[in-house]
Amino acid sequence: MTSSFGNLFRVHTFGESHGGGVGVIVDGCPPQIPLDVAEIQSELDRRRPGQSILTTPRQEADQVEILSGVFEGRTLGTPVGMLVRNKDARPSAYASFRDVYRPSHADYTYDAKFGIRNWQGGGRASARETIGRVAAGAIARKVLTLYGVGPTIAFVSQVHDIEAKCDPLLVTREQVEATPTRCADSEAAAAMIERIDAARRAGNSVGGVVTCVAHEVPAGLGEPVFDKLEADLAKALMSLPASKGFEIGSGFEGTRMFGSEHNDPFHIVDGRIRTRTNRSGGVQGGISNGEPILLRIAFKPTATIRIEQDTVDVQGHETTLSASGRHDPCVLPRAVPMVEAMVNLVLVDHLLRQRALAPPS
Amino acid sequence: MTSSFGNLFRVHTFGESHGGGVGVIVDGCPPQIPLDVAEIQSELDRRRPGQSILTTPRQEADQVEILSGVFEGRTLGTPVGMLVRNKDARPSAYASFRDVYRPSHADYTYDAKFGIRNWQGGGRASARETIGRVAAGAIARKVLTLYGVGPTIAFVSQVHDIEAKCDPLLVTREQVEATPTRCADSEAAAAMIERIDAARRAGNSVGGVVTCVAHEVPAGLGEPVFDKLEADLAKALMSLPASKGFEIGSGFEGTRMFGSEHNDPFHIVDGRIRTRTNRSGGVQGGISNGEPILLRIAFKPTATIRIEQDTVDVQGHETTLSASGRHDPCVLPRAVPMVEAMVNLVLVDHLLRQRALAPPS
Amino acid sequence: MTSSFGNLFRVHTFGESHGGGVGVIVDGCPPQIPLDVAEIQSELDRRRPGQSILTTPRQEADQVEILSGVFEGRTLGTPVGMLVRNKDARPSAYASFRDVYRPSHADYTYDAKFGIRNWQGGGRASARETIGRVAAGAIARKVLTLYGVGPTIAFVSQVHDIEAKCDPLLVTREQVEATPTRCADSEAAAAMIERIDAARRAGNSVGGVVTCVAHEVPAGLGEPVFDKLEADLAKALMSLPASKGFEIGSGFEGTRMFGSEHNDPFHIVDGRIRTRTNRSGGVQGGISNGEPILLRIAFKPTATIRIEQDTVDVQGHETTLSASGRHDPCVLPRAVPMVEAMVNLVLVDHLLRQRALAPPS
Amino acid sequence: MTSSFGNLFRVHTFGESHGGGVGVIVDGCPPQIPLDVAEIQSELDRRRPGQSILTTPRQEADQVEILSGVFEGRTLGTPVGMLVRNKDARPSAYASFRDVYRPSHADYTYDAKFGIRNWQGGGRASARETIGRVAAGAIARKVLTLYGVGPTIAFVSQVHDIEAKCDPLLVTREQVEATPTRCADSEAAAAMIERIDAARRAGNSVGGVVTCVAHEVPAGLGEPVFDKLEADLAKALMSLPASKGFEIGSGFEGTRMFGSEHNDPFHIVDGRIRTRTNRSGGVQGGISNGEPILLRIAFKPTATIRIEQDTVDVQGHETTLSASGRHDPCVLPRAVPMVEAMVNLVLVDHLLRQRALAPPS
């Protein structure tokens, strides 16, 4: 119940959106993993705002520094500390949030919980906190690849009511990065850009859905009861800012099927046990079955908008709020690397556990 | 990554569906909590199969014994051990599952993970494992009530494509218990009964959705980053057998709204800060805001059906399987107390943490 | 901060000395480990009181039942639940402790902490709680042996001011079990028996020291910082009832040496790096170096004696107490299997972690 | 099994002696605690080498920066990140350690465990790692004081065979800081200085004992079984570099007493239950009893000496090593703030837990 995630591959994040900086400690990374700061930086660049007109214009260089745990290009097996300095601090831009609670933002709940709040930005509720997650996820990815786990590929599959039409299993990283929306369906991507830009001009915001596939995950990851693979994935993804829903495999749609339609028949392919369909989403009984893991995550429209809203101030008086200046009309494109990072963190943690507790050979 | 759940109010379950018994240790329950075994038994009775024709005919008395941690009707502050003996062991009923993997069940993944499996039933994947959860949840409920947290009320809101029409916030425990489907809308309940019974007669199964409301949760529960209240709830509920999806507040539907529609405006009611709408589902920035917490959980149709299915055997040959004997056509009604238990376990854990880390007064 | 121990090989104990029973869940045991209930029972028999006149005459059959996690003689990889029923409940024997605090016992501190106490015996402070530890330790031993880690052998090296004269590295299990004192030096053992019996007759008690050697521990177990192997061993052993001190290797005596005397020179033996001396006690920088691990644990004289003592009652009045009936004049012989169990639990936990996080090969 | 310590008040350290820096995240500090960077710096200054001729001449400015978690002089309730840059990096001074293992140092065990090692200094085994602990301990102390827990005062009670003669309960911080040895007995302090300086000139090193008293600890802290207060203290202190032994209260000496001599009689003082003696060291049954907590920790002589020693190189050849340049002849004076920090971290963690799980009032 902390700013920590994972059991063997442990991640501890710190930092507010304003103050000295944000960062992460990755504790429990195996030793001798080749690691270059540029590999981490490139993931942070994907997460960074200001990549296109679609996202918040906040300019964050987000240069990461590795403080420890790496020596001559390989991990030491000791904690990898990483730091990104805060640069773009403009407290004045947030002055109005000191006294007035933004609707559906964390301002009020932070005050209710802590009785104190860094009003100069979103504090820990800022999307900026995810820098540490993405940096840690990049290391997780290195380990996964070294141990033979395939790529994790997420993309924006829905913005507002515009849905992408593409087979998630066939989406490539190149397709995802080809558009600023990170939607693999180029036709839908164009419509999404229009919708997001319209929201931006109106001072409004839109939400959507990110779909994610983890390829080539070995059978046997996940625990039978509380730490089912899908349970840990759900926690990981529901811990991302603005997420409101999670599905694996058939999800809510599958509730409308009969068992005889929903069950995934086993068959043999190249001598290996596979399923004909994948309504299970790659997990059965909490444990991976070797099929691709298929997830969907719902993100609500960004809370901070420029349109005037009814709200209250910290003294408990009703008032209105029109956020001035910049706003982020759609978090979806930037959520893609966040989703991938969280999935990779879950996978690597279960992979290491399985190495520890695998049947003796 | 274990059979444990929670940080301060910790729950450890054990037991396969066949063998000596199933049970739970509740560690971290405050001392001096009045506790009667009958209160735990009554929750177990709600979870028990064989309550109506709608559920599995397996006869389980499920009498719970408190082994420790309670003295003269009050908790000692030490671990509360609870045990339910297995009675209805009929290995022969499961003999066909020793060599053939049930589609979409955990048979195959257990073998892939552990290289060994108790084929005399579902092992840890059996719904029987949830006995420990429900028993622990009953204790959590006692603590919550003592500390002023209101009731948690779940109900079956959808079976197959039949949806209940009722306001979740107004549903009462009495309404829920009035029908064997645990659906508060009596008209929908009748249709659900028919649908479940048809599936049963056909040797098939159906899934559905459980909706849950946690009433009178104080503002301030939940942590800003990984242990957001919704993240812990998602993990808790996605760890239930057969769950495939989770939503809080507006969930997936909310992704189709503009921010200006989705945000919950604050206003003042009786001197207290409230929201006009509750699309946030009672949580903002991972922390409860004092509004009711509103959840939906998708359950797939039960995997074990009597209809013949394609599958493989443990030697890797393709074959077919027709499960003989009893089967559970719909897990939804029994899932209701499981959902409530998991929600209560999450709430009590965060409540205790907030007592530890609340601002000094 | 619970009744749990370990990270990967996790142990959860429950039970008071009076009530339904005491037991343990072992969660995180690898699958397919051969396990017979008789192997666990034989360790419990070593721990059991009433084995000789030297120990408490309390008659406890302590028959263990495996409730889960074992199937056809092998572990399933799921939680192993074990239960020992309480049989010898005689609340009347403890009636005087309801109102009067035994000096140096846990009666007062339990009341201070919990505001409630099971006065019918020692509650969780009873040596009876260690049943769960010893049962879990027996499973840990099975895993360690399977993975090539040598035996852990503890013995009583001091009772009151009588010290054994024998080389701890050469002590065998047979020597230890040859006398009721579990002292490998037969001459000292005879003197110890006399001393303990004299204390018993006088209604008094004596303490002493247990020495323990873990043989054939591979180099590389233990973590650099907080979870140093010696730190986890210290915690494990200082968690045993009545322990007051812990040493590894040279311990307190080593503080009187110069660095040039204390350092263990490396040399090569049979192509392997060894140390000439072992003042480090098998651990350097928190990590095992492949030499035997050498520990000493101080146990105070048992608190419950029959001699009249000054004390206070629960109402806060000064009074005196003469415990009637049985008492245990010396816990040392029974502490031997407890010490071995705790050491084995620490070793297996670090061994599994090292399997998870070893350098990729 | 990580670089983390504590359950509610959690501390995560990172950093090698060489590389970007060392630091710590403190997660779980209550909000609104007044905190000034100067308070942390002053504790770091006590820990810093180069304070006198007695310690290593390594010049480390050790200026701490608070990166997060503090706003306008008060804690936010979010993780407090702290960083100290490494300044004095001189890899050449360590070049000889790249290929040759220092006896009784962690060089060999790190290679055995990780297969890689930052040979430019001690890596995580360096005393420099304790910077994070001392910084975190300073925050723990702030919380403890705010919640009414008295000071924790440690001092050097033995160097080599020179023992201080003073009552630990009466030692003040001023006395401790009055001499560079941090020994409260000025006569013994003078002899210690001479001994340490002689060792330094000879290129040798000496060990000793630190005694620590935690004053005004409320009754009720600590858990009955594995997380006994003395067990957590033992782990905390045995995790400090070079520690080889731990005692609480009567320790090893108490093993030579009869129960009738050792038990601490209760009596009433000013209406409060106290003990006449304190052989328990302030803890009974794992739980504090309101008396001062009294500890002793043994530190071996520093491993790195300038005298020539037999050893082996990384290729497995026997050789000799004479460490050139600076060495630290005695770690004891600097260990004093480390010991206090670790004790404070244990106390605050148990204090917060007791707030969470105290009996309902």
C-alpha cells in the first residue's frame, strides 16, 4: 500500500510534478543485463507530452539519469536508481487550483486524505509520475527479451466513439508509431486526430480505449488464487491515471455467450498444445496458457478542461472554475507506453517467480 | 505472489477442493472485535452451492470452525484460523479429468506450471477456495461496521443477455436475497431463472455481471499511485474465479463522453462536499471521495459443461470430452457474497492503513 | 509485521496454546517435493515437551495433520496447511494468571497491546506456537536437501554456566540426540542434566546457549543491504521465545581482535576458493561464502517458576505470585529443533530467491 | 529480500560508493510532519567520514537534496526522495581490488552471487550505503518525537578491549558528541583514541561494541511471533556493515542466571506498572513494556587494512594483498548514528502499526 509495485522485480517511484524531480528505483533486476541509458530514454520520449498537437504542449525534456546499479553497461543486481529533473515549473499556472478543486481531479481527495497538497501541479496524481513506471518498464522489457518473452504491443483502439478496425494480434510497433494517435488503423487514426483536435479547440477532452497484446508469453506464469496473472494485470493497469475499466480476453462481451461458445477448444499445433480461439485472453485459472495475452483498458476523458465547471473551493463554498492555459485533450496516445510498461512489469515479476518456484528438474 | 491478500488486514487461504479441508488465516484483525461463529457461517451459507436448482447440486455442509484468535466472543488481535472440512469427496466423479484437459479450465495451466495437479476436482481453481475469502470477508465486515463504514451490497445485474433494471444505489440486501438469482429486479430475476435452467438442462452454462455498491465509505481511503483504491479493487475482483472484466463508475461507457459531460461537479450538501453525479464511482485520483463506490464485474460462463467439446489429453493427443454428472450452469448468484467479501477486504485494509498514516491531529 | 515469515517460501502460523489448535500454512513450496507426514511428525516429536524429566511434563501428543497442498506424496506447489489439535487444555491450571502478571512473561505486554488476553496458557507467547515453525522447517529441510544444501545441526552448548567442549563443525545429529540435553559433549551433558534437575526441584529455571552450524551452504545466498543473510538469521532466531542474544562467527569475542587477526585469509582448496579461518561465520557482506554458517543464540532462563515472586495484578496492585503445578526448568533441549527450523526457513527462502535472480547463464 | 526496510514506514535505499550517487526513498511517512533539510544534514554530518583522525580520511561533503515529498516545510504523505551525490570518486585507488579479493570483505561474495561487481569501491557493501539509512532515520526521529517517543541514544561502549564504564541509561547526546570516539566515559574515550590511532599507524584496524538505549517507548510496540520488537531490532542492526552480534537486555550474560534472579519483578511507580530491574531490556514476549530498550551490537574490526594478507585473485590463484592509501581503522564512532537510525526506523514502523491496529476505543 505504497509507491511500490512488484514482488521480485520491485519498482519504487517518487516525485511530484513540481519539486526536484521524479524517479524510480528498480530493485530485483537480475545482474549482467545489458542496459544503455538511451534505451530508457527512447521509451520516455514516447511517453513525453508535446509530441504533437494532440497532447499537452507542456515542454518536458525528461532527460533520465541512471544514478546506480549499472556498471560498464550491465546491471549489477543492485538497485537501479533513475532520476528525471523537473524543468518546466510554473507554479503561477496552477495558482487557481490552490483554492478551488478541479472536478473529477485528485485535488479534493488529496486534501481529504493528507490535509496537505502540493497545489503546484497534480502532485503524485500528475501523469508525470508515470515517468518512473516507463523507465522501469524499459528495464523489464530488456529482461523479458533476454529470457525469451515476446514483445508487448499496445495501441489506441478507440477515441471517443471512433473505433479502430484491426486485428490486435497483427498490430506492429511500426504501425503504432506511424501516427500521433498511436492507432494502428490509419483510417480511424485520421478521424481520431480530428476528434481530439476539435476537443482541444473547444477546451474539452475525450477518452477512449487502449488495447494491448503480450506476445510469446510462456505457459505457467501467474498464481492460482489472489495473484492470478489477470488480477495483477488489472491492478497494474487500473493504477494508471484516468483508467476506469479493464478486460481480459472476451471481457464484458463474453458474458453474453454460452459456455459452449465461450470455451476455447484445445488442439495440437506443431506438437504443442494450443487453443483454437482465445476468449480466455491467454490466461486460464490465473495462469498463462501460452496464447497471446489480450487486454483492453478504458480511460476516461481528461479531467482538466478549459470549459467553465461548477465546483467548490477549499473553504467549502460553491464556485466555478475555468482552467486557463494549456490542457491535454486526450491522454490516450501517451497512455500506450504506460500500458506497455505496466504489462511488462507484471510479466517480468511473474517470470522471475516462476524461475524460483518451478518444479525441480 | 502467493495465497495471501492484504497488507495490514492480511488473509491467507489454503486448501484444495479435495483433501482435508479449506480454510483461512486472518492476520491483522484489531483486537476486541465481537465475533460469533454464526455470523461467519451465515455468509458461508450464502456462498454454498446447492441452495437452489440454479446452482451446482454438490452438497457441501461447509461448517466452519474457528481454530484460534477468538476468546470469549472477541478477537484477540492474533491470527484467526478458520477451517471447513471437505465432505463431499468423490474422486470417481473427476476421474475423466485426470487424463483430459477441460477447455477453458485450469487443468492444463496447472500442469504447465507445477508439473503436478490434484485432478480430484478443481484443486485451488475450484470455487471452493473462496470459502476462506468469504469467511475472512465476514470478519472484515464486522470491523468496517464498528468503524462506521456502511454496507457493501452486490447483486446480479445481468445473466447472459438479460439485464436488471434497477438503481444500484437503492438495492437492499433484502431485495437481493429475495430470489435465488440474487437479482434485485424481480422481473429480470424471473427471466434469469428461466435462462439458467434452460442452460442447465442443455448441459450448457451462462455468464453475466455482478454490480456492487459500497455505501458510506469515508473520503481518504486509497493511495495515490500503485495502490489506488480502484486498482486494489480490480485486483481483488479479477482474482475471483471466472471474472473477465472490471469497471468502476462510468467504466467503458464513460470513454464515449466528453470531459465536460463526464466530470462530476462538486457542490455542498448539508455542509459537506459532494458530487452532483458519480461517474467517478466514488474514487478520484485513487482515493475515495465519500460518494458510493460503484463497481461492475464480468463473469464468463462456467467452463465445465456437459456438452461434448474438442480438447486434448495429457499425452498431447486430440480427443473430446463430455463432462458427466453435475455441473454448475451459472456461478453468478454465488458470486455475490464473494464479490462483497473481496470488496470488504480491500476496504478494511485501506481503512486500517489510513488509521496508521492519517495526519497527526 | 504479522504472523508470517519469509518472502518466497512463506510461513503463516496461527493458534494459541489453548483453543482449537495450532498450525501453519507453508506457501511457496516448490511442487513435486516428496513429503511424508511422518517426516514432519518426527521433527515435532523432537520439539515436544515431556520427552524427559528435563522438560515440562505437559503431555502433548502433537499429532500433525496435513490439510492441503500434498497429493499422492508430493507437494502440489499450493499452500501446505498443517494442523495440530490442542488436547491438554486445563484452564484451571492457569487461573491464577488471569489476574496476576507473571514477571518477565508476556501477560502484561499482551494486555498493554491488545487490551485482551487468552489467560488460559501463554497464548501466542507459548512455546506451543513453535509447532508451526518446526513443521514448516521440516518441509524447508526437504527442499534444501533436494537442492544440495547440507544439514543444519544445532546443539546445546551451554546451560547455566556449564559449557560444552566440542568443535561445533564436527557435531553430528546422532551425538545431539544421544542425550536428553541435546549437548554433544557427553561430560558436559551429564553436568547439565544435574543442573537442570536441581533447578527443577527448586522450582527455579536456567538458561543457556544453542550453537548451530549450517553445512554445505552454497556461496551467493543473502542480499547486500537490509536482507543480509546474518540479518535474516538474527531476526529468525531472535523471534524464538526467550532468546536474548545472537552471534555469527566471531561474534562479541571478535570485537577484541585486530583486523589482521580477524580477517579470514582466502586460499585455494581442490580448485575452490575457501577461507583458512572462519571468523566470518560463513557470511561476508551479507552473502554466504561457501564456508559453514556458525551461529550462537542466548536463551534466558524460563520466566515461569514456582518460587514466589513480587509482581502486580491486572488492577495495578502489588502482590506476589507462586506458580503452582508444572513448570519447564530449561527450554534449551527443545530449542534445538526450533533453531534448526528457523535457520532452514531462512536458507530456503534465500535459496529460492537466488534461483529467481541468479545471473542469466 | 531487497534494498527495502519496514512495512508502513518504508525505506528504499540505492547507490554504490561510486557512480552517480546514493540515496533513499522514505515511503509511508505521515503527512504534515515539519521537516527541514538541515535536520537531515546534521545527522549525515555525524555519519560522515573524515571528522577526526580516527576515521577514514575520505572527504565526502555528503550534501543531501530532498527531491520530493516535502512542500513548504512539511511532509506531503508521499514518498520523500533524497539524494547525495558521489564526489570523491577515484577509481585508481581501488584498481588493485578489481583482480584481488580483500579478505573478509564482500568482493568475493558479490562475484559469487552476481557474477559482476563494481570494483571501484565497496559498491553496496560500502559504509556509504548507510547515508540513505541515516537520512531516513532522521525523518523517523521527527515522527517519533511528534508522537511522544523519547530519544534514542547510542554510544561506543567498547573499542578493542577497552570498555567504557558508565550507566547506559544516563548517557546524554552531549556526552556522546563530546569526544571523537563517541564514548560517554571520557577516561575510556582517551584510551580508545590512543588504541585506534595506534591501529591506524600500524595499518591495522580494531572493532568494538555500540550500546544503545531507546527512551520513553510506550508499552505495546512489537508483535507476538515473528515480528517481535527484538527480532526486528536484531535484523535492523545485524544489517549494518561489520556487525557480528546483537544482545537485548541481559543478552549472553543473562544465560548464566537462575530464573529467580533474571525475572524482572513488577511494581507500581506513580500509579504505573514498572519493573524493578530491566534484564528484559524493555521487551517481554516481543512487545515493549514501557521500560527503556537496551541493546548492544558487536562490530568486527574493519576488513580493509594496509598490512599484507594472504588471499586469492579473481582467476583463483593464491596471492597477497597490501591495500594502499587510506583505510578506516575503526568504524565504531561512525556506527553510532547508524545504530540510532536503524533503531528509530524499527520504532516508528511499529508505532504506526500500533496506531492502525490498536484496540478500538
